[in-house]
Amino acid sequence: MIALLRGRLRRKHEDRVVVEAAGVGYEVVLPPVVQHAIAGALASDGDGAAEVTLEIHYHATQNQPSPVLIGFLSGLDKEFFEKLITVKDVGPLVAARSLASPVSEIAAAIARQDEAYLRRLPGIGPQKAKNIVAQLSTKVAKFALSQPEAVVGGKPAAAAPAHLDEDGLRSAVFEIMTKQLGHRPSEAAHLISAALSRKPTITTPEELFDEIYRGAKTP
């Protein structure tokens, strides 16, 4: 199974590219947000073709034995996509096509149960929007921290997860919960304090979001 692909961009089609790696050309479906990020990286064939590194979701099933490769610029975006395809009636190609906005924006809309926003995404109608909110609204808050990848020389410039002291951690997560996810300030402060009380070793916003929503699902 292919999990990572590094090679040169040889061709671009409507929703996919051909990446040559070790003499083999791989056809990779790209979500619109990834297409936009690498728009300037496609050069003419030959040694001048730009090099890209893509995180790959490899999809093949008994009903669809021909594998489909779907490419992302970060592991976090790929992880979000893999949560999205667990939703009823949201297959890999529908999910890929729907990622027309940054993952952080889509995740924030899901967390605040904003079905109107989701319905504006390509391929997401009213029922799919309802299903996405019902299944994922408490599972995607950490993806609101995701930042669009900058492509430098055909490669994404990845940022390391921020490790913060407790005050910085509280502040960063509080801002996202109140401004993007729709929590009341008092509710956000309570959830943050409860999560840190349960697990005081947390040092990153991603870990804190995981603990907040893990606690929210505990009876």
C-alpha cells in the first residue's frame, strides 16, 4: 500500500495529476484545496518538472478493486479526510471533491454544526451535511488548528506542532472554541479546565482538543 509519494509532476488533468517516482507514473486525485496549493508547481515535462511530496490515501475495496490514490500536503489533512469518509454516503471521491476550502474552515463548520456552510461544498447536499454533523461534530475540533501548507520548491513546508505552556495552551484553544467553534466563553473555559485536570501532561492544542471531546463523550 502506498502511504507517501515523492516525485515529479508530469501531467495535470481536471482533478488529478501524474507523479513520476522511480520511473513509474502514479495517477493521484487531488482535492481542490491541494490543486490550488500546487498550482504554480507544474512545469513542462523533463528535468525541469517540479517535485512534490504527497501524503497518500490508498483506496481499494472488493466492489472497487482498481486502487485510487488521493493526495494531501499534510498528514493532518489526510487524517481529516479519513474521518470524513466514515460518514454514511460520503465516499472517497465525494470527500476529496468537497475539500474546496481549507480543512481548518471545514472542521470548524462541522464542530459548530453549520450545515448551511457544508451544503456549499461541492458534492455535499442537505442529507450529507446532516450526516456529517451527526457523526463528526465532536470529533474534528483539533483540525480547526490546521493551517494551509505552503509549497516551497514543490514540497510542503510543514510546521511542527506547537508545544505551549499552560497559559498559552488555554489561550490558543479558548480562542478557537469561542471564535470558530461557537462555544460560550464560560463553557469553553470549563471544558478546558476539566480536560487539563484529567490530563495535566498535555502540551499541544491538538492533545487538548482530543481530551476535551473525549471527556464530552464520557457519561
